[in-house]
Amino acid sequence: MNRLSKNKYRIARIATVTFFAVGCLVVLLTWWQVQPWSEKPLPNADKSLSLRVLDRYGELIYLQHPEQNNKSDFNFIDQAELHDVPEVLLQAIVAAEDKRFWRHQGADWLARMRAAWSNLINFKVVRGASTISEQVVRMLRPRPRTIWNRWLEGWEARLLEKQLDKASILEFYINQIPFTSNKRGVSQAADYYFDRDLSTLNHKEALALAVFIRAPSILHPDKNPKLVERRIEILANRMYEEGRLNDSEFRVLQLQKLKTNIQRKRVDSRHFARFVLEQNPQAHGEINTSLDLAIQNKASAILNTQLKKLQASKVQNAALLLVDHLSNEILAWVVAGESELKRGGSAYNAVLTPRQPGSTLKPFIYARALEEGVSAAQKIDDMPLTESVGTGQHNYRNYSRHYYGPISLREALGNSLNTPAIRVMRELDFLQVVQDFSDLGFSNLQKNAHIYGDGIALGNGEVSLFELVQAYTVIARRGVYYPLNGFRQTTEPASRVFSEETASLIANILSDAAAREKEFGRNSVLNLPFQTAVKTGTSNDYHDAWIVGFNDRFTLGVWMGNMDYQAMKNITGSRGPAPVFRSVMNELNRHRHSAPLFLSKKLQRKEVCIDNGSIKQTQNCNSYHELVNPLIEPKSLGIGLPAIRIVQPTLNLRIAKDPRIPDENEVFRFQIAAQHDLTNIRWYLNNELIAEGSEQWLDWQVATGSYKLSVQAETSNGEILNARLRHFEVL
């Protein structure tokens, strides 16, 4: 043997040894890394524990399963049994993904070699060769996509097929295939792409689902319709050549057009579903609710459209709650704008989150006054007002900064004026008002009285949209409270909060376009073509904007704001939520006859004097017509026009001396307001006369101590007037 031959022999021997060693190493590494399967390699779930929350017509609105959020994110809800899947769909999936599925033993090595050669000559990956069993392995044991891991998947697929029959593997596969928009399995895909059940798909739609599997984000009928059609055509030709489609099926398929229905986006109703499940923590199986998915979709579209329009005004979030108060059923529960949150606020349910309600609580304050015998014609002083807040003081102003002087209760409520509401609140029993709020279902207004003070009439507490809508259904239902729930035709305990006369009169005022004309104008967005009681509200610094109201059947509330408590840019209840309220109400009443609001037969229209609001007894006063209850003796509760009152100091005011100011220069101004010309005013501090004159103010040099201020004045006709005593303290 010459030297050349010896070298060739040596090289061949080294190569053989090396190949053998590498082969042994590969075998050892494969044996070491290939993981055996358990006795039950395919995960499953107890379907008896699954929850399917349905709307009033049986439409699915929410899915939940105890294991649906595991690490593999499998779909255990919409699982289709293999025998329920159309044969053409199964054939299409096998033809598209693994045509030798029924013959190989886990891995298709021939297909792998062909794919490797095709990728080699094209210098890029143009083909894959994963079998259905290997794809199942990848679902069960996710790994990085490397050549070595692909090798391991082949062997694990072989082990899998030794433990399971082909049908079980295929059934698991078709139920766990990932599609676009976080859909899993052919059942969810059929619903997403075509809005239909699997059993109703035609041949072209079935082939389309099989095509989408390969690249759902690219092979999307909206993004690349021509590419999708081409891939369906290729798959159909292959299935025809392989005998998976007969002549008639192939001809029909060629004539069919692919029509998807993915424009219909199912509204996210999980917040409502969670509310329902909290009411029934032991529920399982199917839960039928009162929600109307069609109305939910319309309301959501309207709310989101308005939200987009207001983006420049820094409005990121909104919520809507719609109730059929005749049946006490929730029809729509929409939470919008969560995708805009930057601080993790998406976990919040804006329908249930307490926020400051602005002026939306005023109707209940006036309702209590009506219950006490006050008339809707009662005159209330609308003037700038300084009132005590705890041990301090606050200047109350109307939103428009305009004041109307003596004004009727009807116009005070209709125009949502602030100072009359505070004056009414001062004269009511605060504990009774708090009890009213409790009876109305406001569980968030449970703090001590000194925390709210008279400002509760302007919404300085916090309530949720759910509570607010529930409270307005009491007015809509003639003064009777029923707790809201998410189910149909339930019997709930009822309790009366206000009389029918009071409830119907408040509804009449809130639906009176003339009563709100001063602040909202003649052509207000609140003026609907059918009688509707409506109230807006805006919290301090534009953090919250509200509207809530009702007609003869529906009670609707809308909130807008930011869940991170950033202020909006000049968005009020009229500018933000009101167009949504109007649009939704118009949709609800488009195809129905809307009846007038209920009006108690005990209420009668009487002529009342314009100047003082009393029922006209003679011909000596200018008058107008107002609804009154003739069976109740009218009362004023002192909210009319007091002849003289102390404006400053406010009740129980505490004043802190400023150490930076010399004592002789530190003064506090006493001030009164009167409805008559005064000729002589006497100021008494702790029963001692400290000053006398004609000015309705007095600068007093501050001194530490506890004081009571009283004022006596004389009118031009000699009448003596006394103002109510005021206590205050200087620290």
C-alpha cells in the first residue's frame, strides 16, 4: 500500500470514528434531553367548572375557567369534539399541515429532508416540516426555535404517538391552534372570522381556516385578501389531486366567494360579567344575564366615538350604565378607554369606581325639601354665598358666575344653581339627608357629617356610576328603591324613599326645558324629542363629567374623566357625556313609542305669585302656573329670603391669627346681607355693643377667644330686624 493509499485509509478511519463518536454523542444527548410523557400528556380541564356568561338572548359575553390562565394559555372553553368538526375542515388541516399525518409515527423525516434541501438551494427558510404531532409537542413544551430543538421535538412526537392515538392528538391540535387576535382553536376562529358556528361553514371558509394556521397575522383576509385567495386555491387543487375533494365539491368551491365578518367586534363585557359573578360566587356552567349585547355594542360604539373626539381635551376614560327601570334589568355596562391608561388603571371598573358626582346629587336634596312640604314655587335667594365648611369657610358660586336673585325652586334645580342648593341644604336635617342617600343605595356616602357639610349638595363626596344610576331609578320608579342586579325577572325587596308626588315632581322639573333655559339656553343638547328627565354634573377642576337621566322606560348614566385623576380640559357634563346620552337615548327610542313621564294625580296646577311663590288668592299679583300638592300645607323651612342674615363669619368658623402681622393691624371683616334698606345697624359681640352705624360691614380687630356675634338693625319704616346668632373662635 503506497503512502497515498495509507493517508486515504487513515482519513477514512478518522472520519468513521469521528462520525461514530458524534453519532454516539447525539444519541446520548438526545436520550438525556428527550423528556418522557406522563400517563396523561395532554392537559385537560373539568368542563363542569367552566363558566359561560350569556346575554339575555343567549349570546356569549364572557368565558372563564379555573385553568384558562395557566402558563400554556390553552383554550378549554370552546373545545370541539372531533366528530363535530366538518370533515372538509379536518381534511384541509391535514392536507395543509401534515399530509402524511395518518401514516407517520410522529415525525415525517422524508418531509424534513425535502424541506432542508429546498431551504438549502434557496439560501433561506422557505419550507417547514413540522408534523401535527410535533406542533402539539411545541405547544406542550415551548422551546426556542433551533435545529437541535427541532430534532428533540421529532423524538418526543414519536413518544407521544406511542401513548396516544392519532385522533386524540388531532383533536387537541385543532382546539389549540393559535389564530390572530388571541383566538385559539377552530371554534373561536370560526366565530371571529365568520361570526358563525363550525357546523355552518362552507367548503371555502373551511379551507380558509386551514390556510390561516400557517401565518395568521400575514394571511389575514383584511390585510392580504389576494394572497389568502391564492393560498386557498393552491390548497384546493392539492386536496383535489389527493382525492380529499370530489369533483362536485371542487367545482362548488371554485364558485364560492370568501366573505368574512370580522368587522363586528364583540364588545368587552368582562366588567359586567365579573359584577354578575361576584353576586353569584358559586355559579358554574351557563349564566343567563339581563345584558343586551346588541344594545351594548351600539352604546359602546357611541361612547368610544365621543371619547376619540375628546382626546385633545385630555379625556381618556369613560363609562356607561343603562337600565330598564320597568324590569330593573341592566341592559348595557360599558367601560371605555382602558387602552389609553399608562399607570395600570385597566384593572379598574369605571362603573363601580367612586368619583365626585358634581351637581348630580342636587335632585335628591330638593326631593327631601319637597318631602318636608316645600313647594316647587318656593323662592330661594340666588346670590354669592359664603358658608362654613367644617371649621373654615368657603365661597360658593354658580358655574356661570351669574346670579339671578330670588328664584323658584323649579328654576334653581333646572338650572343647577349652586347657592340655592346650599341654602336648601342648610335648612334640612343633615342626618335625614344622609339617611336618604343610604336608602337610595349610596354605600360610599357613609362618612361623618362634618366631613361633607353643606357641600354634599354640590357633590363633595364620592359615588359610583352604578350607585348614581340606581338612585335615579328611584325617581323614575315613582320613589321606590330596588337594588340593581344583572339578571332577568328577579324579585328584589322594595322600599319607598320618596312619595309619588315628590318623585314625579322632581322628574317633571328635570324634564322641563324652560326651567333650565337660564343656564343651558333654549336649544340645549339636553332637550330631547321625547320627555326625558336629565341632570348633568361636573366636579371641581374638571376631574369628572356626568350625565344621568331617564324617560318612561330607560335610565342611563354616563361618566367621563381620567382614571389616573388627571384633570380634563374644560369638559363639563354638557360638553362630554351629554352627546352620548342623547345619541343612546335616541337609538333606544327610535322604534318605540315613548310615553310621557308619570305625574301624580294628586299634583294640581295652581296659579302662584311670581314675587313670593305663594298660591294666588286675589288678583293683586302677577302669577304663573306651577304644580302643587293641595293636600300639603306649604312650608318655607327658612330657605326663602331672610330679612337680615350674617354672611361673615360663617357658622362655627375658626380663625387663626397670623404671627407675622402686628396685633393692632390684624382685622377680620364682619358682614351682613339684608332685603331692606337699613338706617341703623348695631353689632353685638358676646352681648356687648361694639359698634353702630349704617354700613353693612364692620372691621373688627382680631383677639384670641370664643365669640358669639349678633346683629340688630332698623329699617326706614322703623321695623326692628335681628340676624341669627353666629358662633366663631379665634386661635
